[in-house]
Amino acid sequence: MATTMEIRRAWNGPALFSYGFRPFFLSAAVLAALLVATWVPWLFGFGALPGALPPVAWHQHELLFGFVPAVVAGFLLTAVPNWTGRLPVVGRPLMLLYALWIAGRLVVLDSAHLHPAAVAAISLAFPLALLATLAREILASGNRRNLKVLAGVGMLAAAQLVFHVEIGRQGHALFADRLAVAAILMLVMIVGGRIVPSFTVNWLKRENPGRLPVPFGRFDMAAMGVAGAALALWILSAGLPVLEPLAGAAMLLAGAAQAARLMRWAGDRTLAEPLVTVLHVGFVFVPAGFALLGAGLLIGDVPLRSAGMHAWTTGAIGLMTLAVMTRATRGHTGQALTAPPLTVVIYALALAAALLRIAASLVAPASLPLMGLAGLAWVGAFGLFSLAYGPLLLQRRR
């Protein structure tokens, strides 16, 4: 049977399609930068896009169902072969998946000239095809413990379907955005719970022997259960406001549990290597989002709810995706597993974007300038990733 390396070498087409992380990481970063660079001026009344979606709905859709699925695809198409021992998806099958993702972006952009059902069908083709591809690989390997990752991908696809239904019926998302954020957070907590302590152990054993992360155990399982219950209550409370106090209390408990998980991973011992530290910093925004949103639900404070949501979307999603994309790209293109100065700048800009966006929710008088600064920092982080890592993603490993 051909090895992974032989399969990759057998592909004589563009290097971009020689491994799943290449097209999806690069395109996700470009989309993330363009998304905010376009949306912030549009939100402030400068310019517009030809699509049928209003600014906030377009921003939600492309962040949750365009950018994030691309990062998820790049990561899982690269990680699943390692988990299962199966050969990676490369060449024409990978090109087809990528074409479906591109088609989804184009139909949403031009949705004003297309039937809503066609927009929904075409934009859903990618997550469904990705789900089928991953399911085939995991089931064929018999490695069923990885099926929980498919649940997150499937939940994200379901949220996208709900989004299109809600936009068609009422012009805005009620449940879809919460369902999508919950799916993404579950993926961050599942995958992060695997890679953050694992990468930390690898680095500490080599560079800073001593206390190591606590292995995954019953406490982690309980913490995940509490988080899942809290997110479910939060989703339901969109239609049943009477559940908000209960959801808020559950979120505070979930935040404490996730913070305890993070403290068990020895992040304080990784400060000498930003490539590892950033994973811990990114995960901080998971419990922070639970705490802010939970407090907002308990006391009925809208700014706190907004701050919690953006702790998740700008902080946890923004930083964790960059942490994963930089590390995976460096590792799979033969670069040293250390963060050079420009990569540290990328992390700093992403962190600044998260903190500024949270502050914009909490400090009403300075909301607009803080949002503008957060947008600039976000565009800078993902723009720099595209410039610094684009050449590595476009060229074959030497």
C-alpha cells in the first residue's frame, strides 16, 4: 500500500492541493481579513455588497460558515490521516472540496441575484461533502473515538441550514448563530483538549522538564458535559427567555470548569515558546466567554452578553485558529517548531483584536473607535499570516 508521502509525491499538480491544510488555511486567512476589512466600513455606512443579506447577517454567515469551516477542513483533513492511519485526501478530490467552498462564498456574495433555495443548497454543499469525506475515513479505520469530531462538524452544517431558513422567514438569525457558535466551541474544547496538552507535553519534555499537563480524564469529561448543557440552555433561551437565568448559572459553572481544565495544562511553563503559549492564551477566551455571557444572562445585561459572544468569536476562534494554522503549516512544511518574530506579531495583533472588541461591547462611549481598532488588528493578524505563510502553503516542501 502506498504511504502518505508517496500519495503526495504522486500528485504532480499544484502544491496547493498536495495536502488539505494548504488551500483551506490560506483561503481562510484571506477571507478573514477581507471579511472584516469589508464589513466594518459597510457597518459604518461606507459602501455595500451585492448580496441579499444585511451587513450583520452577512458578517455572521461568512465568519461562522465560511471562515471557520475552512479552518476546520484544513485541520481535520490533515489530522484525520494521522488519527486513523488512512491516506490523506489530495489532488482532485481535494480540489473538488475546495471548489465547493469557493462556490459557497460566491453565491452568498451574489445572493441578491439568486433564488434563496439555490444559495442555501450551494453553500451547504461544502460542509456536507466535508462531513461525508471525514465520516468515510473515520469509519473505514474503525477508530470510532474520533466520531465526536464529526458531531461538531454536523452540528455546524445543521446551524447553516437553520440560518438560511431563519433568514428566509424572518430576515435575521434567532437560533442559528447560537447553534453555530456552540458547535464551534465544542470543537475547540474537544480538539483543544487534545492538542493543547499534547503539544505542551512535547515541548516541556524537550525544553523545560518538570511538571506536565494532567492527562485527559473524568474531570475533563465532566467539564465537557457541563459546557454542553450550558450551551444547550443558551440556545433554547433564544426562544424561551425564561430560561436565561438558568442558562446564565450553567454558563458560570461551565466557565469555572473550563478554566480549571486550562490550569491543569501547565501553560505557565511554556512562556519561552510563543508557538505553544498562544494555544493556552487562545483557550483562555473559552472560559472568559462563558463567564461574561453567563453574568449577562443572569443580570440581564446586554453589553456583557455581547462581550461574552465576542470573547468566543474574536478571541477563542481568532487566536485558536491562528495558533493551529501557524503550527500546522510550520510542521508540515519543514519549518522549525518555534515562533519567529513576525509570527509573534500575528499573535499579538489577534490578541489585541479580541481585547479591543470585548472592550467595545463594555465601553459604550468608545464603542465605535474601539470596534474600528479591533477590526484593524484583526485584518492585520490574518493579512500578515497570508503574507508570511502564503509562500509556504503555495510551495512544495523541500
